[in-house]
Amino acid sequence: MRKSPVLQLAGLFIGTMAILFAAPFFGMDFISPFGLNSHPLLKTIVVSLRIPRVLAAFIAGSGLSLCGMMFQAMFKNPLADPFTLGISSGASCGAAATILLGLNGAFFSITYISVGAFAGAAMAMFCVFLLSSFQRAASAITTLLAGIAISFLFSSMLMFMQYLSSLRDSFHIVRWLMGGIEVFGYDQIISMLPFYILGIILIFLKLPVLDQLLAGDDLAQTRGVEIKQTKSVLLFAATVIVGSIVAVCGPIGFVGLMIPHICKMIFKTKHVVLGPACFLSGGIFLVICDTVSRIIIAPAEMPVGVITAMLGGPFFLWLLFFKKAKGLSLD
Amino acid sequence: MQLIEVKNLDYSFGEKCVLKDISCQIYKGETWSIIGKNGAGKSTLIKCLAGLLPFNKGSIHIQGLDGKTLRPKDRAKIIAYVPQANARNFAPYTVFDFVMLGRFPYQGLMAFPSDHDVKIVNNAMDLTDTKELAFRLMPTLSGGELQRVFLAGAVAQQTPVLLLDEPSTFLDPLHQELIRKTLQRIHDEFGTVLLTITHDINAALSNFTNVLAIADKTVLFAGTTSEFRKQGPHILEKVFSLKFSEEKFDNGTKPFLIPQEIPS
């Protein structure tokens, strides 16, 4: 029953690559990879519409999932994710503020709505960090509670803004909140990439430290982990990743919370294995969801946030109740 | 050889003074029991030594190095800390993976275990009788097993000093004895200096070479067990504010100290 984690990861990697290559050919109409040159329009659809979209979905899924895993280890809490810590609602609030202020336009190909979301995410994380560092030994629970309180605060500000806004703006905000990977061309991907890559590298370098943190801060420190410095680096990494993703795709739920749990049931708890596993499976999961969302009510599109929970929820429950899930510690 | 020197250490938590003017020296080959009332500051002292709490005044020197500026990774090669083991909410690591976490101070950035690491982890599990638990998951262990696994993790850390916070307080007599035997073995094998918080006075006096008694936030007694015994029940009364009587079994070489009823 004991499978080599290297083989498992290699399998996952091959699967990921296969799905990444196949996904751009699916959509409202299936485009055969061999018929690409039969009409110039087909090539344009695949190259400038579908490939960027698949890439964006992969970036969003992998980033959110990795951040979720990181938060769960850092706070030793299975319910920690970008949502419960208030980063997503901070970002949403920032984005809604820009919509309400009527700031349409772009700043070096980065839309104002993105800038707003980014600022909101950073502000929320900064608040959580500041509040939790007032206490000398801020417990994981204090930080999480601070996150939840901040999350509520931003959510109510968001509702307030929606209440004040016109019907048109309000609808725009609601639609944005549902999350969606409406990426056209490569500009938005390029705007995400630097933050995403920086954050992913930082988290990957700290994977072994996450094992130590999960065993308890005291034990981790006496084994040589610089707790404060490590946590600051990790929170910074998560903020840039989530900020850049939410800025482009809106808040996409489920991926950050559930994909890490699914991976923990399949892979071992060691983060050197779990990290790449969450990264890859979060990515493919969102690519699949986005592909489904483009097909299911074609020619219209479903917001991907609707699909993630619809597909992932039952799968998660099946794993939880029908497979002996040893990896899950929700007591 | 002097391993640890504590000089005039003060620690306060906010306004509340927890430790005042603590001084002691600990040498190679010694094993210390730390005794005192609940809330006397025993755990606080251990945490100061482990570098977990920033003390206000005084100094701690570890192998001659200043404890205030010692980096966690360097300290981790000298001092290992065994907290009170708590199985609830523990991450589902296998025992082997958990013990391997103790090798962290010696590993590179990505902490990939070398053959040497695997050998040392196996030795640590042999020494602590945890070999047969290697593939069990941490949350499935009993209290006694968990405590020995924590010990194995600390042994894998290969430090000359081991700090233990009540390693056997919540265990049954069999598991208490297993912990005692394991600690004895660790000391015999590596000459590890043990600093153990305990409430079992008689076990402390028969198993350890030295006693550190803390009362009224400061050191009441620091010295060898035989010196402590000479002062008999009187010093215990000062430590615990409770009368003790001395009962001699075993030809009277090692008298038992028994707490007396509080007169009502």
C-alpha cells in the first residue's frame, strides 16, 4: 500500500502536463489540434484566447492551493485559508472600491481594479499581522481570530459600498465576487507572473520549515527555526500570491481550503512532497473547472467560482466519508 | 566542563515578576531534577534556557556562548527541549518522520535526510524503544508512547543538554518506569546532561545527581542530591510549604520522603 512519493509526484506531474496541453482545445467548440491550420481564426482562438486562459487558471489554482496548505501548517488549523484570514475579502473590498469610484483604466497594463485588489489584500494581511504581533507570543488561534474579524470587517464594508452603489456598479461587483477567469491575451498573465513566481519560490524554500511549524512553534524554535522571520516571509509570500491572483480572477473559493486537504489524504504529511502535490493538483483542478465552466452552458459562461465548489464539494465529501481519510485532522 | 551558566536571571511577564535573581552552574556528567510548587517558575526557567522566552536581566551562557545572541540553529545543536507531549491535534506524521524532524539543525535548506540522518534516527528509536512504532501515526499513540517518541526526537538532535518538562507526570507506573529507564540509557550512552522538571520527589532524589529547588521566584537550593538529603524534610517544607516525614525502607540508605496531611 506504501507508494513511493516520488513516483506519485511524477504521475501527478505527467497528468498535469497532459491536461495543460489538452485543455486549450476544449471549449464552446472542440478544436482539433490537427485542424488548427484549416482556418486562421481557429489558431487565433487557441493561441490568444484559450491558452492564456488555461495558464491563468493554472496560476490561480496552484497559487491559492499552495497558500492554503501553507496557512494550514503555519496556523496548525485545518480551516485556515486565504478566505478565513481575510486576505480575499480585503482584496474584494479594494476591487469594489475601485469599481465604485469609477476608476476604469489601466496602469501599465495592470487594471485599476487589480491595483485596488492588491492594495486590499496587503492591507488585510498587514492588519492581521499587526494585531497578532501585539501579543508577545501570539498563538495560532489569536491570529486566526484576528483574520476572521478582519474578514468580517471588510465584508461589511463591501456590503456598505454595494448598498450605496448604482444597480449597474452593484451588478459589476457581484459578478466580480463570483470569481472568474476572464483573461484575454497575455497582458494580465504577465502582470501576475512576477508576484506569483516570487511567492511560490519563497514558499517552496520554506517547505521543510512548515513541517517544523506544524509540530509546534516551541519545538520548531528549539530545532533552529527563526520563527518571526520565517512567518514574516511566509505571510509576505502569501499576500503577493493571493493579491495578484484575486486582482485578476476575483475571489475563487474552495481551492485554497479543500485541495490541500485532498492532497493530505492522498500524499503524506511531509511538506516537501505535499507542497508540489498541492501546487500541481490545485492548478489542474482549476483548469478543469474553468474548462467545464466554458462548456456547460455554452455559448454563455458560468463563473468558475460556482463550478469549483460544485465539482470539488462532492468529491471531497466522498474522500472524507468513504475513503479512510487518515491524513485529515479535523477533530 | 561547564555547559550552562545562569547569572542573576530575572524574568517578568508584563508587570508580573516570575523569576528573580536565578543563578546556577551546570557541568558535564550531571543530571538535574528541578522541583518546586506549581507556578513557581520551573517551566519558565526551562523555556529561558531553551531560548523560547526573552529574559529581562542577567545572563545565560551556553558552552561559553551568550544565550541572548545565540542563533536558534546553533543553540539547537547544544540544547534539545522536550515539551509535555500532547497527542490531541497533533499532525498526522509517522513516528519516523517526526523523529527525523529532530535532525533539522544539521540539514540543508530543503532538509532532505541523508543516510547518516536515517542511521541516527534509527539509533534514537532503538534507544527509546520506539522502533516498533516507526510507521504509526502520531495521533494514534498513547501518552506513554508519545512521550518516548518526543524523547527519540530530542535524542536524534544529538545535543549535550536535554531539557524535559515533566516527562512522566501523566503516565502510569509502567510508563513512568520506561521513561526513567530511557533517560538513564540516554545519559549512559551519550553522557547527556538532563534537566528535568518533576513532582516525584523520591524519584528525583534517587535518579538524579543534582537538585535545583525553586521557591519564591528564586533558587532555594542548587547542589548535589546527597547534600539535599542531608537537609532532609526541612528543606522540602520550605519548597512546598508542606511538612514531610522521612521513612526508612531498604536498610535506610535511601529514605523515602512522604508528604504529611495538612492539619485542619
